[in-house]
Amino acid sequence: MVGKSPETQDVKVNANGFKKVPLPPDLQRPIPLSDNARTILSKRYLRRGDDGQPVETEQEMFWRVAYHVAKAEAEYDSEVEPWARRFYDLLTNINFLPNSPTFTGAGTPLGQLAACFTADMRVNTAHGLKRMADLAVGDRVLTHQGRYRPVTELHRRAYDDELLRIKFKLIGTTMEVTPEHPILTPNGWVNAGDLKVGDTVAVGIPQTELAMQAEPEVVGVGVSTVAYEPASTTVTGNGAQPYYKVEQIESVPFAGTVYNCEVDEDHTYVVEGVVVHNCFVLRVDDDMGRTGSGIFETLRHAALIQQTGGGNGFAFSRLRPKGALVKSSSGQATGPVGFLRVYDQAFGEIAQGGSRRGANMAVLRVDHPDIREFITCKTDENAITNFNISVGVTDAFMRAVQNDTNFDLVNPQNGEVWETVRARELFDQIVKQAHHNGEPGVLFLDAANRENPVPHLYDLESTNPCGEQFLGPFENCCLGSINLANHITPGREVNWEKLRESVETSTRFLEDVVTANQYVPAVPQLAEAAHRVRRIGLGIMGLADMMYALGVRYGSREGQEFAGQVMEFVRFHTMRTSIDLARERGPFPAITGSRYDPDNLQWQPPRPLVPYTHDWGRPALDWSEIVDGIQQHGIRNGAQLTVAPTGTISTVAGCEGYGCEPVFALAYMRYVNDNGQQLTLQYTSPQFERTLRDSGLDDRTIKDIVEQVNLTGTCQDVEQLPPDLRRVFVVSSDVTADEHVRMQAALQAFTDNAISKTINFPAGATEDEVRTAYQLGWELGCKGMTVYVTGSRDKVVLETAETKKQKTGDDTPAQPIRLFNEDKKPRPRYLPGKTYRVQTPLGTTYVTINENGEGAGHPFEVFMHTAKAGSDTAAVSEAVGRLISYTLRISSPVSPRKRLIEIVRQLRGIGGIRAIGFGPMRVSSLPDGVAQVLQEYLDESAEAAGDTLTETGVVPENQLSLPLEPHKLGDLCPECGAATLVNEEGCRKCYSCGFSEC
């Protein structure tokens, strides 16, 4: 076992358990980052001390990630620091970046590995004390309940880090434990690293008499009675737990093997006399709790992951349909959608108070009897807001759609056909709903399972929340992306040799992350599943940047071929590196019986979607080398490539094109706040601007072009721009849906997992166009698809207004009755009032309601403050407050109080893209949150105002159609407030601050 070098000893810098690894002096060099990237790093990734200020520089942050991932090398007898340096170079040159959890978790208590003990620690068993290293499955160990329960699983791993030696009064022995192991105290479970001298811990007592030495001070007693005598003490009772003080804590370096175990039922055991915890999870069954492995156990374990900001994928297809007989109660089953709503409400509750909720994916097979209810469960955009939903589509269904034949819906519990439907009608329902608001997406299950590396273990049924990762039960994947924009020569060609080196180092980095990752300690099956197949997900970002540089149009046939050639190169060298790792470390444990089984190799080299006709100087690839390597050594990673959302890390890397997406806009206005002053900054694509200057255009022409592009984000209608530049510099709205699908398919041909990409349609797209895109994606081998029709959510409101107009049959607007004049009541110098605070999807909003001084219940004005000054969110918030105040202050025979009731009626229930809260505390949008505050004020002041108010929450009136629809880049970002939140990569992300919902 190789230990850490003296110059990289961990040093503790704050009370939260974060240990800072000193950066070697020769690595103190500038990192090529933009100001925006540095802001994001500071806000999201830099570790902070107890005062909330950063305790590490950006160089130290990258070194923390590189070093703690490289520590996994020690488990395979490799030197840590040389690999840490290579990883550091890879990261700081921005050639590759891992996903956000690696930045936030590496080297922190959250990112540590599972909790363990050293080999010589003694465990209380039914046959006396036994060394931790000698424990065996089946041994009966003492638990906190005072009874003996069998060991169901053993864990051992290499450990090279700080170890705690804790001595307890009266017990007389010393416990050696990793800092994150839970220990029972009077206040519940506390990590060993959080204990202090003088704290008390529970002592495990069997259900028999036990004589112990006593001291005069009685610290605490458990459930049962404890009797003390001067010289000795006899403890009796069913699991009585006296608590004794921590006498001494010593932190020492340790390099060696550490151990843990899992215990049936009680999930605790006693080490050196002290009660400690182990972690557990149960499988998912269609059961309400008789076996302890049912629906609500799944919810509990998913909630543990959710609390860490992680996401979950759920396949609800095994649940019996709604209305099916439940034999145990003679009742009827709730069905998948009913439990989906339960899960959604639970996750909404968990998200309250957090800075970011973990996303979730719900999947139901297309042949489930409840599929129609599932397809329409998010018609109301305020419903099931904590889940993305996708229909699991089979080849049999798509063939039935092609042939216009019938299709059976089957009860998954007994195989009984519940209903036979016309396949095209069901498919049209999916298309209609996706056209309406982008959901559900579709997952092509058979395409995914044709590349399932371990079909002998499970069928793939669901993905992670953004749809790029098909995973088995409890599986997860370590993700990262190659920055293609950094692999271009000065002569604007692909630097294939540099790309090869980056792919090889990145593959090893992600393989080490599999080892170094803590996963979620309370769900140990996550680690077990990860180590069994050792999935990694190497992806790309900046594909559009590279295509701009090489003069290749995104979406064209040439562009499809280029994307395929790049992805094939990445796949080839990822697999070759994984084979080399298998030679060093052995293949993934579940390789026998898999598609990669060297004795029965079923995997075949991938083939391009379109024949190669262009030469971009790519070195030849000999796939027979990969076949021979697998047959000789196996492969280390059961899955290798994916294309995941890269919102935040693309912003850090300075990429214009996120993931495999085209650039969203070439130019737009960005609003920032500088010391309370709103600044308007012109953003222009650096490559576009550089190309304009290289084309010999003068400054005046360039300025005119940028001003025109800024209006719509695209250059296609700019006459001054040379045609060859218009051809290359396309943005997302210039790429047809057919081209979007074919680009995804070209990449999919060499990606063994799936791809997170949005097929964007223009505002006028029809359902037939969406239908054609889905069918094309299936035919070309895509594993899943997400579509979004620009403005589709807003369009629903406009169509509703038009429907109302048609029903009335009257195009002549009614003449309003004049109820007020233009005079506004003057504001007194002093007004009494109160301020309310409400959480909204756009942040915390403070609403101040001042009264007119004539007594309680007579509102005069309303002030609102949301987000930081200068942001779009703050501007909208201020505008709403001003309009409410103006409405209250104008002269009118309608009292201000009644006007406020009508304002509540108009604002209440307005829905946005997301909601927060649960039940009566649910807030659907900023206006809805304001309406709830105003209603609270009306209710509080009803008695003083001398009226009796009823609940004013009613269905809001429909918004009136407007003749003009101004262009906008995106929705308001809930974090920075800029109108740059867009649908991309199967997700939503902000171009201004890097915020991502994935």
C-alpha cells in the first residue's frame, strides 16, 4: 500500500470536517478562466470556512479534486501524486471537467468513502468478542436492541486518510474508526468525527445482567432502569443503554484496510462496547410493506439520495394497474400514477429549505394499462413538478404504429391483457402531450437493452433525470466531459493527438472516481452496484465550437459525419484505456455472462450512421485491436460513453455549445449588477466575432451585424454577412428538427449509453412534425428523445383565450365602465405597515404592505423585493409592487380593500415552469406567492376592517392574446434573475450564471 507523500499531508481548516490538501508550489500557476467562470467557481465549488468565506483558491480547488480522486490509485499499488499531477494538468488546462458533484464532494465529508473500522477492533457476538477482520457472514452480533442479529454482508476497502482513536471512560479500550462512522448518542446518531471530549455515547448491553465498574457520576440512562451500588454496578433490562463520556480523541494518519458490515433488522452492532450504525436498503417490490421491501421503503431510500442533491430514476412499470384487486385487503390498487404523485409530494417537501432539489425521472412502459393516465399526468404544468416523465417505448409498439395495428396493454403482475388499443391512437396521445409542453419524453427500451452490458443481471427500465443514463437497480454513473473546443490547432484543425491523450487520462480519472466515490452511506447498495459493473460516462462539450472553427455546419450531412468521426475516436480510445486498466486491475466483477465476457464475446464494434466521405486528418482506428484486447484481458468498465448535460461546467470551460447541442444564440444582452448599479453587457460569440474580423470586415459593418444578430440571436437574415459564414454559424433555431435528430443519431452510433439532447422545434411546429421526429429517432437507433416546441407553454394560454373568444362569438370588445379618474392619492410622510416573507420559485420575496393610517385593514401601497438589485427578477418584482400600489392609490368608488381582493383573484394560481412547497404551502410562481401573502394580510385584518372575507383563490382568468410576441432568449433564471434560462440538453440551464436544473 502506497501512502501519501509528506508534502501532501491533509490539514484541517474548519470545524465542518473539510481537510485542505496543500498545493505543491510548482503548481501555483494561472488558470485560463473567464471572469464569469471564476464567479461560478467561487459561488458553487470553492469550499468555505465557518465564516462563509472561501478557504481555498481556484488552484487549490482543482488540486483538491485531482488529489482526492488520485488517492484511489493507492488501492491498486500505484503512486498517488504523479497521477494527481496528471489529473491537475487535465483539469486546469480545461481539457476535461467532471460533473458538479465531483467538484463539490471530493475531499469533503460528503465525498468521503463508506464508514469503517480497523481490523483489530472487537465486535460483540453471541460467542464472545471477535476481531472485525475475522467477522463472517452469518455471525450473530449484539445490536442496540440488546439482542443478537446475523451479519448479512461484509465490506473491506483500502483507506489512506485520517483515522480517529477514541477512548471512553469506564470501557477502558480504544476505538479506531474512520471519522464519518455513525455512533449512538443521547441526541441520536453522530459521526465519529463530530464527537468532542466530554460527549456521551451509548454502551451496548445484552438482555442479561452485566457487571461493570461504576464511577460516582451518572451521566445518563437509556429506556430501562439502572441500579447502582458503590463498588460495582449491575445493569439489567431489555437493552438498557447507559451513556458514558468520551475521555480522549486522537487523530492519526492511517494507510491500510478498514472494515464494515451489515446487520439484519436492527442495522447496528457493538464495537469495543459502543453502539455503532451500519447502512441498509431493501429491494423494490409491488408491496405496501408486508415484506419490508415495498413501495414506501423505496421512497425512504430515494429520499436519502434526494437530500444530498442527487437525482433518482424510477421505473413504475412493475406496479399493478389502478383498480386491480389487492388480495390482502380485498381493495383496489392505487396504480403507478397515484404513487408517482405521492413521491412527488414527498420530494417537494424534502426540497423546502434547500438551495437546489435533486431531479427525478419517472418511467412507465407503453404496454402498462395505466399508460394513458401517465401520459397526461403533467397536462397541468403545476402538477408533479419534481419529476420529468418518459414513456418506455418498445420496438413492438413502434412496429404496430408503423403498420397501424392493435397493441395489448398488459397487467405486469400476471401477464393478463387488460385492454387492446389502436397503437397509432396511443402514439398520437404521446405526441400531442409532448407538443403541448415537452412531456412526456420517450425512451426506446429495446434500443437501450441491445447495448445493455450486463443483460444477465437485469433489463434496463429507466434512466437518470436527464435521460442520458440507462441504469440498473441502484446503479449510478460517474460523469465527465471532454472540452472539444480546447482540442483545435492554431490552423483550425482537430488536434487528434491531444484529444487522444485527454481521453485516456479522463477515462482513468473517471475509473478512479468509481473507487473514490462515497455514494450515499445510508444506501450501501449504491456502492455495490457501482463496483459490480464500474460504469463511467465520458462525454463531450463544445462540439458546436469545434464545428464553427472547422467551418462545418451543424446539422448538415457533413456535420453528421464529423460528429460521428469525433465520437468514434473518443469511444475507441476510451475502450482501449479501459482494456489497459483491466490488464492492471482486472475486469469489472460482473463480466462473466456479460456482453464483454472474453469467453463468449457478444459485443461488436460500432458502425457509423452515415458513410465517411470527408477527411479531417483523423488517425486510422483498428477495432480488431479492441476485440483482441477484450478477449485477452476483459474490460474494466462495463459502460464507457454518454453525453450528459454540461450547463455549469460548459460555462466554466467557456464553451459556446453545451454538450452536443448547437450554440443557442450568437449574441444577446446580459444584465449584471455592479455595486447596486445595473449594467447592460453585450455578449457576442467570441468565435463569430473573431471570424468577422478575420473576414476583413470593418468595425462599422461588424457593429451593424452584431446589432442585428442581437435582436434574434441568429445571423441568417443579415444581408451584410457573407453566405459562407451564414452557412456555418447556425444556432439552435436555424437547425431543423430532422437535422437535430440525425445529429443525435450520428453521435448515438458510438455512444453505448444514451444522450441528453433537446430536439427544438420552432413556435409554429405541428404535431405531425413531432410525430415524424419520434419515428425517425427510433428508426435511426436513438435510445431516447426530448422535444420542445418554442413557446408551447405560453401558446396554451393564448389558445385558451381564443377558445373563449370563439365561444362568445363576439369580436367587439366591451366598453369599460369608468370607475376612477387619473388622480393618485398623495402619500403621507408616515404610514404603518408590516413586511412578509415568502419563498417563491424565483427566490425569497419580501412583501411590505403599508396601510393608510385610518385603521387596520385599509391597504395603501405594496412594496416587493426579490433577488439582487439589477436583475430581471428584481425588476419584475418591483414592477408588480408598483402596479399594485397604483391600483390601490387611484381615486375610485371601489374601496382599496376590495381592490386588493380582486388583485388576489387575478394573481392567485398563476403557474410558472416550476413550483415549490407542498399542500397549502405550495407556491406556483412569483405572482402566486404574492397573492398568498396578500390573502394572508386580508385574513389577518378582516375583523378589524369590519368584514368577513372568504377564500379568494379561484381559477384565474385567461390572459388576453397580444398581437405581437417579442423575441426572448429564455425564461427568468431562479438564481441570477436574467432572462437566459433555456431548454437544452434535455434540461434547463442559464447562459448567464451557469445554473442548471440537472
